[in-house]
Amino acid sequence: MTTTKLRFVQTDGCEDPIIAKKRLRAYMKGRRGENENRDVKERLLAEHVLQALRDKGIGTGAEKRIFVYLSYSSEAPTDKLIERLLEDGWTVYAPRVEGKTMAAVEYGEDFALSDLGIREPLGERYDGRMDVAIVPMLAVDEQGGRLGYGGGYYDRYLSAHTETWRLGYGFDFQIVRQVPTEEHDVRLDGVITDKRIVWTNARAK
């Protein structure tokens, strides 16, 4: 299985993970901005998410709830995925930042823009059970280690929803040999890319 090899990603634990994360973030932001054929990749990403949910029998009950980020800038786009999920009978929730926490709010037609220009849904927050979370990432490894933007919002949300399947969502080049991690980092159950589905832990396998 091919993974991106980055010379500055330490695999022996010698480099300070905070410094390693900073360097990897800078690299991946640039690499993601150069990405091409996004329309084709968006369609493949959506298909792979639906396939992964079917393969694991996730969301087979009467109520199917899924938490999906609203894509911004060069992130893997989620608009087509959300359309497909709604057609498939899922109730879709999207994130809204409230202070240092992130709330799930049902997806609808009304949005506000955050200070960073990210769409956030209007409405009441939902704190109940969530079947699946589709999580953005800058980089990920095949052990479920995820590199986000450094705010810790998804780590805190997922730590509070241990029943939720955690699926990273991004382009295939974002899978690297090893992501530098810290104790508070929450690992993913699987990774969905435009080329493959990778299950990363014993729960998923």
C-alpha cells in the first residue's frame, strides 16, 4: 500500500511532536493547494464513504445520524457527499464552534460565516448519539493518527462521543508513513480517500 514519504516526518520519536506537526501542516497545506481533478475526486470520495458505511453495517437503524464538516478552501469537498447522504436517508449534522468546543447542528439552508469564512449552520445544537463523524485532516497514517489544524476541536468532540465511528476524509496523498501524535490526539477508525478505504484499528477490522 503506497503512502506519501516525507523526509521530515520522524518515525523514531526523536523529534518534538509539536515541531513535527508544524512542519507537516505547512507541507500539506501547500500540497493540498496544488491538488487537481477535484470534481472527479469528490465523486469518488462520496462513493467510498457510502461503501464504507455499507461494508460495516453502520447506520442500519431507523435513525441514521452523521456529522460532516463543511469544506473550506482546499479541503476535500463535502457538498456532494452531503447530498448523497441526505438522499440515502441520513440526518446530517455539521460543526459550529462555540468557544473552545464544537457543537453538532442539523444541516439546513441557513448558515453564518465564522471569522475564518467557514460556513456554520444556524439552529439548535444536538448533543445526543452520533453514528458517524466525517473528519477533516491535513495528514493521516494507517494507524489512525490524524493531523488537524491544531485547535483540538475534533479531539474534544470525539472524546465526548466514544460511540461514534471516526472516519478521516481526504485525498490519497494525505496518507503518510507516520503522523506525529501527542497523548490527547484521538485516533481514527478509518480513512476514506478518493482511491481507497483504510480501516485502522481492531474495532474497524
